[in-house]
Amino acid sequence: MTSTPMEHPFADYIRILGKGKKGSRPLTQEEAFQAMRMILAGEVEEIQLGAFLMLMRVKEETPEELAGFVLAVRETLPAIANNSADLDWSAYAGKRRHLPWFMLSSFLLAENGIKVLMHGSASHSENRLFSQDMLGLFSLKKADSFDSAQQQLQTHNFAYLSIEKICPALNRMIHLRQLMGLRSPVHTLVRLINPFNAPYSIQGIFHPGYRPVHQEAALLLQQVHMTVIKGEGGETERNPDMECLAQSVDKGILSEETWPALFSRRHVKPETLDPELLRQVWQAEQHDEFAEASIIGTTAVALKLLGKASSQSAAQQLATEYWFKHIKNVAT
């Protein structure tokens, strides 16, 4: 008699998600934690991983699922000394309509004593500029380990750590987009990892519906201070031509506020993107109205999150002062 093969233990999580319109349901936080734990441990077959990611993609992630996924990832990370980073800045979307001006916002904060850990990935979408590929313009290098990221933060107040170094399994899953043709929950959860447990976290999303999901997941993860915006191109970047709704967590309290557009008329999208312009604007070799408004505006959102200013107007003023101080310093 032929014995019936035992069901794979991961099959239960696929069944929960895929048992039809009436039978399926979201995972609980604990179920999501255990499912991601198995994935990261290599205990899941490739076909199961593909099915799981796409079922999650179709139904979209809940805050509880994201929190469970993130906790499983954090379990695999090395212990980091407290106060290694002040601000966690995720950068995974890539830019295709405008240059990644948000990078200059992060540099501006670093110049003024804020330790910024930026994390992101290599290119996983066509025709987009990714932050890690821009570092060389500023004579910066990716950190090759958690230790080197800590050293860079101590020396320069800025470090970039790729998801490849944070969690190789997640890096591999992000690049499955080229096979699947769709983003997956991984593109959301990586923004929430906060690998250095910074007290402040700032995130950007593209689809507005994900804003409250990030906010509520941060609350479940007990992130002390966090702000998420619909950023230009999905990155953490305030578009100065549009109103910007920011949803935040501050010591367990949820809030939201709208930052106004900085121009009455929208700018024309540039026909081409030349990364060299990033360096030129930073070195005060070129003036670009849209770029400078984006840099200052994004910095202002971060300063308000960081508690460096008590109002939008004060944050905008302080960010402006930071920028013109920088311009003066590089011009002399």
C-alpha cells in the first residue's frame, strides 16, 4: 500500500490566504511571524513562496501581517548599540520622474548632527534611479556590514546599508519582481524593518492606501516616532508642487497633518534625468527651483518628526536655514 505523503507545514499558511472568497482570511500577527520565520530559514519550497507572495499581493497586507513579518526579520539581525542611528530612512522605490532629491535632504540632516541610516536595494525595476547607485557622486560608499554602517554613522552621521547586507533572503525576494511582474509584500515590509532600531523613522509610499497601513503597523511594532508620506515616485520625498499628507505615530498616538504645496503651478517634468545634476545642486554649481524646494520641504517634514521644530512653519524655516548655510559653506 502506498502511504499518503505528509502535508508540508507551510501549506497551512497558503490555505489560510487562498481558500476562496468565503474561506480565506488574513493571517494573524503570530501566523505572519511564523510564516516569515519559515521563509527566512529556507524551510519553504520555491513554488510555495511564489504562491504565498502573490496571494498576499492580491489581497494586500494588513498591519498585523506586516508587523509579524517585520518581527521575524528583526529576529535574524545582529544586536545594535542604542543610539547608533537617530533616523531610519527607507529608500526602495527608485525614481523615474525626478531625480532622488531626498538624498540631499538626508545629507543636510547629517550635516546638522542627525545620524541617518538609509537602507534600500539595487535596481529591481526598469527605468528607475536607485539611491545606492547615486552614492558615488558624493564620494560615498555603501556600508558592507552592520559594523561598517555603525562606523560611518559615527564618522559622517550618514550610512547606506543595502537590504542585501541586512537580509539576503529579502533581497532575493525583492528581485523576484522581475519574474512575477508585480511587487510583493516584501516591498512594504522592508520599509518598516528599522534595522538599527532608530527612535525616529520616516517612510514614503506611492499608493495612498498604504499610508495608514504603515502607520498602524508602526504602532504595532512600538515604533516610538514615525511619519509616512505619499512621496514623489514612492520615495520619502515631498513633492513641492502638491499637498503632502503625513500620517504619524508619536509615543503611541496616531496623528496626521497636511503640508501645503510650495508652488501655485506645477513644474514641467524634465525630459531626461542626469544624476550629475544631484551633485551640482549639492555643490551650489547649479540652481534648480524644484530641486531646492523638494530638498527643503522634505527636510522640514523630517525636522518636525524629529522634534526639532514645533510647527510646520518653524520646520520649514529651519530647513531653509540649513540649506542656505550649506550653500554658503560650499561656495566659500
